[in-house]
Amino acid sequence: MPLTNFRTLGRSGLIVNPLALGTMTFGTPRWGSPDDVCEAIFNAYVDAGGNFVDTSDIYAGGHSEELLGRFVAQRQLRDQVVLATKFTWNASRGNPNAGGSGRKNIYRALEGSLRRLQTDYVDVYWLHAWDVVTPAEELLQTFGDLVRAGKIRYFGLSDVPAWFMTQVAVLAQAHGVPGPIAVQPEYSLTERSIEREHVPAARALGLGVVPWSPLAGGFLAGKYARQDADKGSGEGRLSGPSPLGDTKFTDQNWRVLDVLRTVAGQLDRPLPQVALAWVAAQPGVSSILLGASKVAQLRANLAALEIKLTAEQLRALDQVSTLELVHPYQIATPEVNRSIFGGHAVRGWQ
């Protein structure tokens, strides 16, 4: 499956690669990349056939958007590239209207992003995170107005509850107005929570799933040792004061990593490629956000598209990383299914 094995983003006409270039590392201190390396990474991705690049107004304080806008403009790629950015986080401490999902902040944030990206429209505009307070109706109306004004082509939702994502999508369908085309959640072998609600809802609603952190912040790349659970040294995203390390350095995740090493050994492939191949094989995934701090890292991870995991390998990875059964999912078992249907195992149409 090469990078140019294009697909649509959800149930839309927007055509993207199976691997998108995430640019949170662009211009980010400590675990990011300097400007010249960022340009080399961008060029390597585009030259390999990549067309889907993703950023946010919060990455490196907006510098990621500035770099991406410069790189696209220098190579005159605006019509070729699917350019995505995000909004939500506050841009002016003390001013509550400089953050969130309200109409006032969305217009403010988008104007800033367009200026930094050196463009007059964004292909995909993501709500970066649920702000808890803005009604779905207001968010949907604002997105629709921006689509009709030509400021954005499509929109999606990143870190939101499944019920909120569903509410926005159903309201759009019911009123015949532009709706979200994709959802961008965290998803990897160490974080499969979206399989409970988000993935089934997204598939039913025609939303593409675009996972972020498919390598769990580098944990699944094998770059950390068990002693790093005690805040060991290092320059990775999970090192030092990062709260993400507390959620990744668990006994369960070390077991996942052990099985991942076994499967990678069977394939004679690097751990990151196998972890990415697992995500790519999951139902509903349209494209995967792939970050890189070096060109060699990007090229190595693009090779994940060459891997086809066997049924046995998928089963091993699934079993070690499986979700805990919680209510009401503990009743959604084959045994309960047969009990409900009088001793027969019944499958739905999907």
C-alpha cells in the first residue's frame, strides 16, 4: 500500500494519503526540529507523494503554521496540498473569548491561521478540543458559515466525546447543512478507548478516523526503557515533566511493547513500522497522523505501508492490548448474543 494509494477522507470528496504529515514537531523546542530540518521533512514527504499536512495554531506558538505556509508557498503547492489546521486553545491569557469553540474565537483563530499559513482558505479546519460549554448548534452554524464563505472547505472534530461528535453530525444531516467529515482522536496499541464509542459512531455517520499519536508519543518506537517510568533522562516527548509519561509508562503498556517486539522480530521490521501497520489495519481509519523530527525517521515510518500483518500477528497484538470490558459492553459478548437470539449467533449487516 504505497503513500499514493489515495482514499477519501470519510464520506466526502476530499482525497488524502493513508499517512498524513503531522507538524507538531515543527519549530517545537526540546523534542522538535529546527526550521531547516522541518523543511527537509516537508520536502521528503511531498516528494514521496504525500498531500495531507496537518498543523495547529498552538504548535510552537504558531510557528509551525508559519513554517508550513512558507514551505507550501515556496514550492507553489497550494492546490496540490490538503492543508489542515486546528483551533481551541487560548491565545491571550485573561481573555476568555480568545479560546474555545464560540463563534467569536473561531473567527479570530481562523484569521490568524490564514495569515500565518499564507493562504485564503483551509482545506480541513479542526476543532482541537471540546470546550465543554459551546452548544453544538453554535459550532455547527459557525463552521457552515465558514464553508459557505469559502474560508474553509471541510471541517472535523479532534478531542471530543463521542456523544458530542454524534450530535454535531446528526444535526447537520437532519438540517441538510455541511457537517464534519472526520474525527481526530488519540489511537494506538496503548490507547484503544475510541473503539468503544467513537469508531462505531464515526463509521455509522460516515466520518473518517484520523488517529494522532499512533506511536504513543514514541513509547511504541521502543525509545524508552522501564527506568524511564521514574522520569528518566532523555529528549523524547515523554521525558522530563511531560504528563504523558505517567499515562504511557504502565505495566500493561510494557506488556504491549513486549508483544510488539516479538511481532517486529518475526517481520524483521522496526517497531514503529509494525505499530503503524496495526493502526492502518483497523476499521474506519482514513489516514494516520505521522510526526517526525528527522528525515530518516519520516522515510522509515512511511515504509509501514509496505507491511501486511498476518491474522496471527494481528490477533497477538489485539489480545495484549484489548480493552477492559466495562458496562454496557460486558454484555456484548458471543455468549450473551446467543442467549438473546435463542441459542443462535447473529451478526449485524456490517
